[in-house]
Amino acid sequence: MASTPVINLRKGHAVRYNNEVCLVSDFELKTPPRMASYVQMSVRTLSTGKVYNLRMTSNESLEAVNLNREPHEYSYKDGEDYHFMHPETFEDVVLMESQVKNAKDYLIEGQKYTVQFADDIVIGIELPPSVVMTVTESPEGVKGDSANNVYKAAKLETGLVVQVPLFIGPGDKISVKTEDNSYLGRSN
């Protein structure tokens, strides 16, 4: 693929660094007085998750990688593999546990997720900002504990444990922020 000047990169772009496909996770162009401008950025490898902090002059380049994101429906887990189906072509895409990583706590059968491809090779899954899940286990709130914002642990349908307000009980549907596993509110 073509070489792209680092000054043209932005957060979310895919590049090849140290012969690995990386996503730009942080990007800042700095122009100090009486000095040449430079780019300060962080890139995360998609295979291992390792983060590199780079400082490059604005005239340097990195190899751009063609990154595609396609919606797929999560079908099932088979041992260590996670199966996703394309909604139009019905093609089965298999991701290994190392590619799914922390997203496995948010995978619900029948839900749509974005599968990422780099140069037509499956590299991982992209979660939505929030996911609606059902509470399966939640202890009863203690009467009199409602003076302040008191939270309790609730187990969700995938096994994920989230801190929720006292009024949430088993069977309730809640919205959970995928970035930090935090409770966002009730859902219909």
C-alpha cells in the first residue's frame, strides 16, 4: 500500500508499524515556536494490543493499511472460536479468542457488531459505545441505604459484573458503557 505522511493521519486510521497492523489511538500535531513541527501519536497493534508512543517529524511517512469495517451478527461460540455471520451474504467469519479479547463480555447471540478487516484479513471486533443487556443476578437492596447514590454488583447475561443502583433487579434490561463497564441507565 502507499506511504502516507504522518501529518495526514488521524485517530482510527490503520498503519503498518514494525511489520504489524496498528490503529492510531491518539494523535497530536505540535508546532513549537522556532522549531520544526512534529507529530506525537500512539499506535496500538491489533494482534497483541501493544501500544507504541511515536514522535515523528511532519515530513515522515508510514505505510497505510486498507481498513474495512462490516456489520456482522454474532452467532455462537465453538470452543475457543467465535462465529459471526454477514447479514447479506450469510458468510461465516470466525474470530479466535485472542482477536475478541474483552469484547467477549458483550457478545449476545443475534446482536450485530462491527468486524474489522485489514487487507481483507479478519483482525478483530469493534464494540458499539453501549450495549443493552439483561440482569440475571442481583442482590436485594438494603432498606435505608437510599440516602446517597448506593450501588450494588449485578451479574449480566454474559457473566459480566456491573455496579448498578439499588432499584435494579433480575430481569431488568440495562444499558452498559463498553469503554469502562459502567451502568448508563435502564433500557426498554
